[in-house]
Amino acid sequence: MNKGSDALKQLEGKVAIITGGSKGIGKEIAKKFAAQGGKVCVLDLDDTALNETKKECFKMGLELETFQVDVCQLTKVEQTFEHIANKFKKIDILVNNAGVIRDNLFFKMTEEDWDTVMNVHLKGSFHCSQIAQQYMVREQYGRIINISSTSALGKRGQANYSAAKAGVQGLTKTLAIELGRFGITVNAIAPGFIETDMTKATAQRLGIDFKELIRTNKKMIPVGRSGKPSDIANAALFFALEASSFVSGQVLYVAGGPRT
């Protein structure tokens, strides 16, 4: 991918904020949006990864802004969004992608593990969405895209993560109802098995080789392959388009086969 790889710049002039955008799915969404002409702002807690992502994108001819932000810290989020809005005069798109895992069987799960996952996924999405919608309402236009997961349907060892991702879906549908009259759509993407650092961490937790985890999951996926971050970026682009204005409150399972 490079800056000129897409003849049609579908996000030309749009200002997009992507949380957790220095790695995996978030980084791929950032690259996709930048390639489509968007003014992309990436937020992440990992400053080293942010710098690496910015350098990587620069080599590809893509420009983006980076900000070290903990989405759980309301004041920092407010200040960052205000800075972005002042610089670019608006905020058009928000992708709530920041996330962590603290997997364990339920009877072993600590309160800290529960709170950490809930705070990043739910409180972080709450903070960012509530602040972003202020700017979107002013412009009578906006796209909020939340990253959920097929784990929202339940998954062994992920009581905290599953509950948080199910909560993201409920938040999505409620915001779609409340914000629709302001020209703001709110949708969610629920990835299935995607090859990322997070799934590598899952393999380590299970004590198996990552390639073995991929092979095991491929057997259960109807299309016969595991997902890539680009699969999620393509779905995010669809939700981000002006042409998708009649699609709101939806949860799109990008999992290589049927889901609820």
C-alpha cells in the first residue's frame, strides 16, 4: 500500500481518530483510512509503538498524527480531542479500538483483571464517544465505529473480555438511537480469529505455538482461512463512508462465516 494506491480517495478531507492504533487491527485501519485520504490521528498508550507506526507509514507515503493517550483518563482524552478539533476544525470519524486482554478461567480471575478490561474497552469507548459526539453534533455529521468481538457471544477464559465486548455492542445500539438525528451513525465490528499480537498472546497463554493456534482455528472457519487485520480495516472503511449513512446500530461479524 502507498499513498497513491487508491485512485479514489473515499475519505478525502475527513478527520479520523483511531484509539489503540499503533498495532494490529488499529494500525491497519489507520493505514487504510490514510490511504483513502483521511486526516488520521492515532491514539495509543504505547509511545514506542506509536513512533514505529508513524515511521512505517511515512515510508509508505502515508501521513498521520500520533498521541500518547490513556483512554481511561477523561481529562487527557478531552485535551487531545480538543487539540485535534482545533487543528483540523472538526472530528468526522472515531474508531474505538483500544483494548487489552487479561484472560483466565472465571474462578481464577482477579478483580484487577476484571476492572482493567472493563475500563479500557467500555470506559474508554464511553469517554471517547461522549467527547467526539460533541464535535460531530456541531457539524451534524459523524461516524463512530466500535470494535467488538465474537467473544461477545461467550468464550472460555474470557469472562471479562466477553462481557466488555457484549457491552460495546449494547453501547453501539443505544448511541445509534440517540445520535442518529444529528447525522451520526454508530456501528460495531465483531472480529473473529484475526492474526494479531493479541492472538499471539493467547497462544502463549495456552502454551501452544501460534501457527498451531492458527491451524486449529482455520478448521472451524467456513471460508477456510484465518482473518487478517486488513479484513477488519475493510469493514471499518465501509462504516466510515458518507455513502453508509443509512447503516447504523449494526454489529457486523467479520469472522469468515455465520455468527449471531
